Amino acid sequence: MCKKDVLQAVILADDFTTSLTPSQNIFPSILMPVINVPLFDYMLETLIKSRIQEVFLYCSSHIDLLKEYVKVKNYKGTAISLIISDGCSSLGDALRDIDTKGWIRGYFILIRGNTFVTADLKSLLNAHCLKVEKDKGATMTMVLRNLGSTKNSYMSEEASLVVSDKSSNKMLYYTKLKNSEKKVKLELNWFLDHSEIELNTCYLDTHIYLCSPSVLPLFADNFDFQTMDDFIRGVLMNEEILDSRIYWQQLDVEDYALPITSWKAYHMLTQDILRRHSFPLVADAFSSLKNFIYMPQSTYKHETALAKGCVLEKDCILGLNSALGNNTKVARSVIADHCIIGSNVNIRNSYIFSNVRIKDNCTIVNSILFPNCIVRYGSQIDGCILCPEIDVAARSQYIDIIVESQSSGVSKTKMLELEVNDEFLYFKNNKLAECDNCSTESSSSEEDSERDSPIPDDTNMFLSEVIDSLLRGYQDKLNCENLILEINSSRYAYNVTIREVTYNVIKAILSLPLHYLAETKTPVNSQNYQKNLKAIITYFNPIILNYVKNENAQDDCLRAIEDIASTTDELLPYTQHLLNQFYDRDILSEEKILEWYESTSEDADVFHSKVRNAVQPFIKWLREAEEDSTESDND
Amino acid sequence: MNFPQKTREEIKAEREAKKAAKAAAKATKGKNVSKVASSNNNVKNVSPVINSKISEKSVERDVSKESDNKITNTDIKNKPTAVNCDISEKSTKTDAVTVKDSQPTREVSKENTTQSSNIGTQSCTPEGKSKEKIGEKSKAELRAERRAKQEAQRAAKQQQLLAKDNSKTKEPIKPCVETKSECVVKKDVIKNVIKEDPHQLSLFKHLYHERESSRIAVAPINLNIHPAIIRLGVQYESKVIVGSNARCVALLAAVKQVVKDFEKPAQADFVRGLETSLQQSMVYLHHCRPLAVSQQNAMRHLKWQMTRFSSLSDEKAKNKLQGIIDTYISEQIQLAGKAISIKIREKISNGNVILTYGYSSLIHNILVEAHDAGKQFRVIVVDGRPWLEGKEQLRRLTKHGIECSYILINALSFIMPEVSKVFLGAHAILANGAVMSRAGTAQVALIAKAFNVPVLVVCETHKSSERVQTDSIVYNELGDADELVNHQSNDEVKKSLLSNWRTKKSLNLLNITYDVTPADLVTAVVTELAIVPCTSVPVILRIKPSEI
Amino acid sequence: MIDSPPEKINESVLKLINNIHYGDVKGTYNIVLATISVLKEIINNTEWNTAKDLMDSITLNGKYLIEALPLEASIGNMVRRTLQIIREEYILELKNKTEETDPQESLHKILTAENDQQIDFNTSVPSLKSALLEHIVEFETELETCLENITEQASEHIHSNEIIMTIGKSKLVEEFFKKAASTRAFDVIVAEGGPFLNGHEMAVNLAKAKIKTTLISDVAIFAMMSRVNKVIIGTHTVMANGGLRAISGVHTVAQAAKHYSVPVMVLLPLYKLSPLYHSSYKQNGFNKHVSPMQGVIDSANTQLLEKVHAYNPVFDYVPPDLVTLFISNIGGNAPSYIYRLLSELYHPDDYEL
């Protein structure tokens, strides 16, 4: 039904956020340069390719820039009309404005200006039309991209929680996951009303929405819909009243889409383009990025760029007429057109826009340098954003600041002091975490060794190996049998006796909550620890049972509990519950526990007696119960 | 707090139940597995994996009483997935969780899995559930069951088809699941023989044939096989345990268990008895998946050792044998790996680009250790369909912080110019210096040679074989041809292209597991003894004591 | 295409570029036909007086086409071929006016012939246009029968009970096998051909034609090669030195064939023969790198993708010494003969446009 109509797309040139501070003062988000090409170029290519005939570009700021841009560009078969509304400040307002103009006639594609997409929009819209044929109330289809697990990646803040009906992909709940929220409330109704429900945290909103004509009136009727999230929430809550439903659709696995919602996403997008994940919108294949020489390790150099005697390590691109000096190293960076960079400069994870000059011996790390900046001799710039036309004096050292030039002079804002809003995410933090990947690993094992210093090297290695595999097993929900196999093979690898294995496995399980909390970045306190420990023990019950099966093993198990409890404050109060749990699960026998409790070992230091004190109530109960049972036996 | 809230009565009841359970456990623990055991014991006897299947099977049967060939066939296929989640998929797993509203089947089967795992380890009390079941049954029922079981066995001996009929009769618990499953396997084989004939490549006729004969050679009733071996067999078959070393270690661990639990038969000598028992186990394992060279060598070593201590008492022999197994694992596999790792580390210099193919545990250890030793290098992981083992290598190496690139095998000549060394793992090294390894390895060596890149094959000497072979066709292992059918869900068109390939008479799919790299494509073989050219491999074989 | 093009470029050229760029025209054969029709249109519809004018215009347009689509070497070939046709016709027309020419070219004549450089293309020859159009129509029919001519030779190269290996999918190779299968029985082993798995389609098509077909994974190429009698493959382009630009994986096949001394035959319609050289593997514009998500690596794994480089090149360069024989529409030739074919097809002046 929508095939007869002209294919229409609405693009919002601005995204009305400040997450890319300070770039919104310089460009509208649609003109944000990605590898020195405005985002709009990429989008136009996609639009033309998907045969979109009519595009409405809604401009609310930097109108002159946009007008200029649209005038210069030549596009075939796609008509672009500008809708100009100075001072519009939210997505809701913009859509209401478009509604009053009445230019949108049928089904249309709504694209937020900060997105990058390679998919065929026409076929996506057709899929939406098919959904409408089945369900007249299908208002909108969101296009989501499957990211997989986003843990420890740049995208960890970008994924969202999607609850949907499995058979029809009807959206039931949608929210962006914030790192601070660890709990999600699930409505009982979802499970009651639908036979199968899908819960996903691996999807990313691509900022492409396939809309039925009813979307605009909905916005017009509900003045409180300011953002897309408002709209989705509102529609989902009042599904019945509004008689409209939202669906979602997965982006084809070969297609690519990523909205620039933060500097991290910007970094990610650039890297992905350089690694050609976004084919055909990549250097060499895309007409705005021509005449680049593709070299190993995803490095590109424009034919005119001078780069003799320098090292392009990986994932970087060198633009038109740029020149690098001797012995300059570049990795994971973009150097745009007409930049002149001196010798012995080190550029890492940085974005250098056009006409920037960097003198010799500078170090630029994790930074963004807007056009026409000058960085003089021997400066160090780490984690900074330099606005256009900033001149950095020689030998200066800038760390974590935003430098802006104002009429009154140069203003410097500390990143930490920045109170834009909490959406501001700079890509530096993650990067550091990544660089330190191996060092954090080693430091965690150091912590382990501090905690229990006397064990010899191999056993220690074995312990950390076991912790690793258990942690992974717990997170990925692997089968315990496979984990046992894995532990057994590490056992052989480190030549550990069976008793030590038992001891270490128990130890690993007990210390697992600490590692788990550290991985998920939850504060470590006894409550969290205990909660997690309980879950972990339940999960790993088969493993524990596998190792603790004779009396010696029980001894080892108790020894492990004692050692860990004496050094971990979180566990200490919980030890008696733990013993009880093990007792209930038949891991530890009553005799053994009592035997252990009574065995005042000669080296009973303060810690160990502490443990014994902590478990006293349980022992007491155990003894009482035993008396009872012997009594009842006598009866 | 959990316990103080309970009333005294509750606690008492609980404790009593537990006591009883423990007593039962103690009683049953000692008992030996035997054919005439009670049905309770019989449950134990059965392999854990098959046990977990029971519920599914019976449920299915309730639905459609006719268990035709197809259902049993799919059952067999389900077997591995029901119990073992595929390790290789770990990495690609998404966070997706599917909540199904009510699935009694799955729950039951899950319960059974846990139950069976307990039984498999023989360490714990029988769970309440199975006890309840036994309790519920009247004596008459038990008798009927026993009769049914005997009938089934007889039927299995006489005719496989009869066994099928038998399976139709509904029983609360399958008394002799094992017999059944063997029958099912056989049926499966027979069916395949009839059906797949046009799809056998004439070049590989001998391999198809060998496969069939090995399957038929397994006696239908094999209650003597230790559960650990049966479990191992299933793990081999479902490719949970892959890789020459892993298979060897797993086998030795299982054999150790067998030795530990072995009871001398009344009339035979200990060594003799154990040997026949192991012989049977090996036949079974061979039927699950053809034995690797490493496994054969390990078993030969054990046998040779066993012939030497005929004078020892049983208990001593047991202990000694277990000790021998441990030594074999640590010396032949671990220490050898370590020695190789140290040797080859000298060959990695800073700034090198190392190319490797697929997944080899040894290569993985070498790279990780070299990285830990502070070597600066980059790794290119080459992968090939349908195994895609390189993904695992890639995942592990990146997790360790090593910089990696990834290509499929077709792009070799694109990447080869930047490579400084090629490291390859091996399945076995043959007496003529040829290297037998995962299919695709020979190609990597070939292209490396064409680009003048040195190729180092790492191989512990316990993988050396006396066999000589010049091509990959004389002896090979045929994989499941269906693996070649594209499994990626993204392309509907391509998927439908091959999904019914068996209906096309003149179309064959061939999936071979190994290939043989000629000695002239390999620069050197790194063994724990020395770095030598391929042609000197026979020399190493002679140096090694003859028992291996 | 967003770039604003220079004034002088013909409208139809721009349209062709867009059509190819957005995938409306696919496959080398179709691209060749489309290019020829565009060039014909330039000859037919634009205003020109002398052969020089026309040649300049075609060179200009051709250059623009080639730069816009650097990977489609056959476009350049067609431009060069057209230029050669113009030269031939012009000389012919000139000579028609002045003297009768001996149609037989003798070695003596070639040796003593005057240098072409001295020919002045500025003379206006009114009959040139019609002669050109005629010649181009002729050339078009040659193109159409080209594939047929190649498949006709199938029975000369395949005997009964052979085992032949091929990789990926090529329409031409498929037709070649089918033709041969009509008279004799043989086995074909198809390697599936990289992440795109085009070999699957090839195998199914061959099986439909009742050819005994075995599909193998790319990893088994070397293992199977020991039993193969012949390798027959298609190609994307043939370089001036006889090297191939073919789908990735072909190098492995050719190298394995060399190892086992198996002859490698390449089916070559002459329009794929390019006068360009290629020596280094890293040369710009030689290869096409598509997204690794197209079959190499799973896209739903950001954690991993952030840390690794995955490559997905479409083409392989195969050095000429691995090729035994080219089978073109005019017969079989060894790679060492390619230079001669080139000089027959194109004028040396047009090698560099």
C-alpha cells in the first residue's frame, strides 16, 4: 500500500543533545565530520541507494551551513527539501512542526541526524508495511542492531534492554541500560499475555524509525512527548488507549548502523569504517573517500599525503595533502586534510581535523583537535578537546580539559567539572582500561597472591586459571560438566594434586563473587557478596559435588573456607550460613564439620579463631540437632 | 537465617530423611555394577548421557506411539546437545534469553541431567526423585519390568527390528537403555547404508566402508564398559572434546578411572582382565570417533607397561598403573609442550607477525607464554569452514591481550606477504616426515612456501606414528557432510540451496577432517627433543624408547 | 555519486557509472555490453569532425569511467578496443581513398611498414562514422558469440572419467562443463569459494545437469588435488603478463595444482584481457576489500570485533607461471603468448589512457 506513494524520509539535522560537547556549537550533528566527510554524505549515499525519492531535512541550528551544504551537493533522483525552524529544541517539537506542515503523506522513514547506516532503507520500510497489513495498529518499527555482548566494550553504555513478544517482535518494554541500574523490573503481565517473550540486552537503537502515518498525529496529540524515548514509553504504556503498537526489526547482519551518541560511539564508528565493517561506505569504495591507498592493518593514506619515515601502526587514515615528519607514530587516529605534523610526534586514539599544525616532539593521546588548531613544540595533550583555532603554546601540558576560544579569550574547562549532563561520555576512560588490559589481569592475580601468599607458583597459577574459567562459566552460563573438564585439564597443566585441586576450587568459588563484582563494577560489600555467593554456589553445585566427595576432600574444603573467611571480611559473617548450605547439600558431613571445629590446630592464630567464633552458632545448632537425632534414634 | 526459623519437627524430619538418604548412599556406593543388579542399581549403571534422554524419549513416545526410524534417529542427534552445550559457541553467545512459558519436558530433562551427573560421579545419594519412583512401584511392577528388560535383551540379540517393537511398549523406566541405544545406532547405520549410497564418493569408498564396519563391530550389549568411557565416547562423538592432546588426556583420565574401579574377574588374571576390558572400551571409543594417533600411542604405552608387572599384586598394579598414566600425561604432554614452548620462543623475535591455522592448544600456549615473556608480536589467525576452530583461538588470544587479525583460508595469499613465520599444530607426524593435521594445514604451508615464509610445525613426540602416507585420501576421517551446508542464518537463499542436497543424485558433499602436509612444505618440526627437519622424524622415532 | 562531474563528460557515461555503482548492472559481461553501447552512443550522438576529436572525447570519457570504477578493468578494455577500432577504420578509410591495400599482412610488410605514429588523424573523413558504427556492431556480435566460442572447445579439453576441480561460481565454466557433459562423463569437484560460498550454487547447478559433482570446503583443496586431473577456472581479469585477478582462493588452487603438476586452464573471453601490469600484491586499486561481516566474522560480537582486524578481500592475484593454458574465444594460448594477443587487440598508445 505504501509502494504507490513516493518514498519519503525525514531527517532531523540536529539530535538535540549535548553528549558530543562542544561539537554542537560548531556543526549540526548531521554535518559532523567522520573521517573528514560530513555524516550527511554517508547518509545521502544510503538514501540514493535505497531509492528514497523525497527527503525532508529539518534544520534547527547552523542553518546557513546546512543551506550551503545542500546547495553544493548534487544528488540524483532524490529531492531534498529543507524545513527551517530556528530554535526548535526537541525531537517532539520538530515532529509536531512537520505535522502541521502536512507534507508527509504516507509511510515514512524517520532518521535522527546523528546516525550512520548502510542498510537498504526501502526494504526495511517494506517490511514495516507488511507488519501493518497484519496489524493495523502498528505505528512504528524500530530498527535495532545486534551487538552481541557489550561487556567491556566501547558500546557498553549504548545497548538497551528490549522486551518483546517472540513471535511477532512486538515491543513490550524498551529502555536504555544505564550502568548504575543493576535491576530490571519485569511485569508479570508480559508473561501472562504472551506465550513466548524475548529479553535482550544486545540490541542497539540505530536511530532509524519506520513510521506509519499515525506517528505524527500521536506526537501532535501528546505534548509531553519530547524525545523518542518519551514516545516509545508513552505508546507502550497506553497501547490499548492509543491503539498503536511498536515493533522492532533486526538489522541484517551484513549491514552496519551506528548512531553517534557519544564520543565513544564516534570513536567506534571511525574505527569500524577504517576496518571496513561499514562497506560499501568505506574509503576507496565510497565516492567521497577516494584515492586512498589501503595498506595493511587498516591504515590508509591519501595519494597526495606525505608520510615518509613515519610509522602508521594501525587503524589510521591520512588525508589529502597532509604531511607527517620523520619518526612520527600514528595509531587508531584520523588525520584530516592539509594537516602538517612534525617529527617525533606520537598520535594515538586522536582525531585531528583539517588544517591543524602540530610541531615536533608533541604527544597527542585520546584527544580531538578541531580545525585550524596549532600545537607548538614539545606539547603534551592527553584526553583533551581543542575547539577550532586554538593555539597551544610550546611545551605545555594539557590533560583532560576542553579548550574553547571565546571573545574574552581562551577558556579551559576541566572534563570533571563539566556539568552538561550525565550523558556526556568521553571515550578516554575505556581506552585506558583497554590499554591496561593485561596489566589489570596481572594486578588481580597479584591481589590474589597477596591474599594467600604462601602457596607455590604453579598452584597459584592454577587457582587463577580456575577462577578465570569459573567466572567465564558463570557469566556465560556454561555447563558445569564442561567446566569440570576444563578445571581437570588445567590441573594437569599445572601438575596439581587432587587435594590441592579441591582446596583451590572451593577457594576459587568463594572468591568468585569478588571477581564477579569487580567485573560488573558493582561496589563490593558484604550484602552483594553474599547474594552473589549464594547464586554462585547454587550454580556450581555439580562442580562442588564433583570434587568434594570423600573425607579428605571435605577437609580440604573446610580448610579453604577457613582460609578465605579469615582473610575476606565479606565472607566472615556469612561463614556459618555457608557451612549450613554445604551441610544441607550433603557436601560436608556433620562429623567433619565438628571435627574441624574442634581441631584447634597448633598454629591457630587470631584469624582462624575468628572464623571459629563466627561459626559458633551453627556448630551449636548442629550439636543440638545431633543430640535430638540421637535421641530420636533411641526412640 | 535459614535454620532457626524452622520448627523442631521440621528439622527432625529433614534430618531423618537425610540420614536415611546417606545410609542408602553408603550402601549403594560399595556395590559393584553388574548385570543382575536391582533396578536402582541399573539406573546407575547406565551412562549418564543416555539416562538424561529417557524423559524426552518417553515423552515423545507418549505423543506418537510409533517410534519410527526418524524419531530415533533425531534422538541420537539430540543426545549431545541435550547434555553438552557446545563449547565453541560460547564466545558467540548473545545475552538473549528466551523465556518460554511452560515447558515441562525441558524441566524434567534438566532435572534428569543433574541427577545423572550425580550418578555419574557416584558420589552422592540417589536423589529423592528416583527413590520416589522406586517406592511407588509395586513389586509386581518391578517384576514386570525385569521381565521386560530380559525380553528386550533377548530381542536385541536376535533382531534389531524386534527391539524397535519392544521400545513401543510403555515402561515407566527404561530398564536397559543401553541396549536400546546400541540398537538405535545400528539401525541408524543400516539406514545410512541404504540411503547414502549414491552420495559416497568413489575415491573414499574405503573410508565409508571402514566406518560402517567399526560400528557393526561393537557388540550390542556392552554393560562391561565403564560409564566414564561411555561418557567420553559421547563427548568425542559430539565434538565436545577435540584436538589430539585433549582427546589423549581425556582418554587417559577415563582409563585411570576404569583402572581405579576395575574389579578382577573371578577366573582371569588381573592384567589380562584389564586388557580385555580396555580393549572393549577402545572398540567402543573407536566407534564413536576414530582414534587419534596420540590415543593409540598412549594405549600402546600402557599395554606395554602392563605386561611388565604381572608379578605385582592387584592393588599395587592398580596404583602403579595410575602412576604411569599420570607420568605419561605430565611427561609426554605437559612437559613436552613446555619444552617446545621454550624452544620455539627463541624463534619469535620482536615485531614478528605469526600466522597460525585453526586451533591448537599447543600453539595457543606457545603464543601466550611468548607474550607473557615480553615478546612483541602480532598474530594472524587463519580459519576454514566448516570447523571454524580459529574463532576459539582468536577469542582466547585477544582475551590475553595479544593483537590479532583474522581471515578465512581463501584470503591466505592476500595476507601472506606480511607474515614472518607460520606456526602450525599437528594431529600426528608420520614416519616419512609428512605431517597429518586439520584439513587446511597443508594449504597454509603450501602458500607460505610459495611466499618463502618459514613454516614451523609443533608436535610432541607422543604424536608420532609409524604409519607412512603420501596423500590425504588413503587414510582420513570423514566428517559430517551436513556441516558444509551453510548454517549462517543470514542468507536464506544460500541456505535453501543445499538444504536438501541429498535428494540430488549427482551431488556429493565431502567433509574430510585431516590432510597430509608433505615434508617438503615444512621448514622444520619442533619437538620437545629438538628442532629438526621433517625428514629426520624417523630418527626421533628411533631415539624414543620402543614402548611408545 | 555525489561529486559534481566535469562539464565535458557525456550524460550516458554518468548514468552508466551510477548503474554500475548501485548494482543495477552486474557481471563483467553485462558491464562490457553496457560500456560498448555507451561508447557507441558517443560516436553516434556527439558532434565531432575528425578522428582525433572523437578519440579525444572517448579517451576523456573513458578515463573518467575508469577512474570512477577502478576495479572493472573490462571497461578500460572496451575503451581501448573502441579506440583501436577507430584507428583501424580511419586508416582503412584513408587508404581506400588513396590506394588499394593488400589485405594479406605479410611479415615482410609488418617489418617494413611505416610507423603509425606518423599518421595524422586530423583529416576529416565523412564516411568514417558509418564505417565505425558498422564495425562496432560487428564487435558486439563478436562479444555475443564469444562465450559460445569458448564452450564449443569444451570437448577438446575434457576427456571421459576425468576429475576436474573448479572454485566458486562462474557462468562460463558452468556452461563449459555442461557442454562437455553432453558427450562424456566426468567428475567435477567444486571448492565452495571463500566466505561468499558461490560454489554451492555452482555445485547445485552442475548437479542439475547430471554432472557428478562433489562440493568440498576450501580447506580440502590441497588434499583433493592429488586426485584431480585438471583445474578449470574462470577469472575476473587477466593482466598483461598473463597473471590473473580472480576470486580469492584461486591462488591456493593454482599453487596446489602446481605442486601436483596438474594443468590449470583459465577460460578467458578476450574482453577480460587487460593491458595493465600488476606486480606487487599491495598495489592500490587491485583488490576489493568488502566488509568482513559478509561471511568472515560474526557481526554480533562487538567485544571481539573491537580488538581484531578481520579481512575479506574479494580477489587473488595469481602469477602467470601457475597458469598452463588460457582458453579464449579464438583458441588456446599459453600465458607467454598474452603479449601478442594484446598487441592485436589494442594499440600500444592506448595502454595508458
